[in-house]
Amino acid sequence: MGTYYKHRKTESIDVPYSFKCEQCMKDSGPLKATIKGMEAEVNSNYKELDYNRQQNLNVKAHTNLVAAVKTAHINATQKQIYDKAFKDECPHCHKPQSWAVSGLKDDMFTVPIAALIVGLIFAAGCYFFSGVDNNLQIAIGVGGIGLAVAIVTLLWNIMKISSKKRKTATANQKMVPVIDWSAVQNLLNE
């Protein structure tokens, strides 16, 4: 039996931004959001990658970073949805900003849907591949666990969003962050 190695690489880039606090009205000063691309992976039979496979891994990681930066840019400029990388805690009064709620709402269903899908896959596996007489009951139980995890994570996300909304409801004036996209313009042009 042969062995193989998983070679992984992730690229990231810093995007400068600042904001005026909605609570204390002070300027945050220069901040940096680190946007990360999805992890790229290449499988190999060798511990060290040859030149071509290393280049392939580098290209995949760079492509993933470009996609993440473009998505963050489109969401911020066109939809006013700010990536979680743009931290919203004021460095002076340590209070959150209302513009960050959009990022929480955008990511609200990701984990619950994943939990539901994993639960359904395990339920189907239990139903079709278990060698016991009560495989239907086991499949329903496993599917129920997946559904329960999905509901709990969805409720948790809803509570986080409502908590942040409550904390930002007293804002004097609604603001948005000032993001310097020129620092990543080369990636946006690709």
C-alpha cells in the first residue's frame, strides 16, 4: 500500500481600513483586515513536491486568494456586506459598529446547512449500509441529530445577530468603514 502526502497552502493579504466609531465618534486610526483565500491542496506520493506540482499548488492558492478578495470587494462596495476580517470593535470605547451586522447575517446559514447535509449523508449511510434490522430507526435518529445541530447553530447565530443589533442600536449616526482597496488593486485586476 502506497503512502501519499497532502501538501497545503493558503495565501492571505492585508487590506487597510479605518472607521469612525458610531458610539464615541472617534476615528479608529489605521487598521488592517487580513483576507485569506481558501486552502489549496495537492496530493503527492512524495514528501517534497517537484517544481511543476509546487507551481500548481502556488497557482491554486493565489487563485483562491484572488477570489476571496474579489468577493469581499463586491460585497463591500455593492452590497454593503463587510467580511468578518474587518473588525468592528472601536479601539477607544470597545463597542461594536452597526455595519458589521451585515457580515454576520451573510454567514448565518453556512454552518447550519453544512450540519444538515452531513446529518443527511450519515443518515443515508446508516440506512443503506448498516447490517442491522432496525436501520430505519438508526437513520432517523442520526438524521434527527443532524437536524438538531443545524437548528441549534441557527438559533445561536440569530442570538449573536440580535445581540450585536442591540449593542449598536444606540448609535448616534450610522457609518461605514473606509476601505483602501488600492492596496489590493493588482488582485482585483486579475
